[in-house]
Amino acid sequence: MKTTSGIVSLSPDELHDKSIWANLTASDAARLYERIKQTPLTAEPFLLNFVPPSLSPITLNCSLRVLSSGQFVIVGVPANFVRRL
């Protein structure tokens, strides 16, 4: 299973404090922005399509948590991995 850092071709140190917005499709970036603004935040998993530099798009089944600082954490696994479970 790939880590997000592997998907976007960055090491974990390079990934720290990097924005994910440039790696999302435009429609998914808009959808994620709307989801972050929801109150209360829904706990249901959702799909996001990432387009890393020089790679084919990859769909991740994601969960979202907004931190008290206003930052958010997204944890995702490849969507095809979830279907195999």
C-alpha cells in the first residue's frame, strides 16, 4: 500500500507543511473545501482524485478530521484497496 508521500512523489519530510490543493483535481478541491466548511463535519469516507506530477491520477478513499487549530488531516487508502477488503 502506498503512503500519501509516495503518491505525490515526495519524502515524508518534504511533504510536511505542503499544500495538497495543487495535487487535487479542480472539482475535488472544490468538494473538499465545501466539506471542510460543513458544521458538523460528517464522518463518512469520501473519494478524492489526486493528480501527482508526472503520474496518472489516483483515487483515494479518504477520511477527514479538522483540528482545533483550523488545520485538517486527510487519511486515505487507494480506492481499489478498499474494494478488495
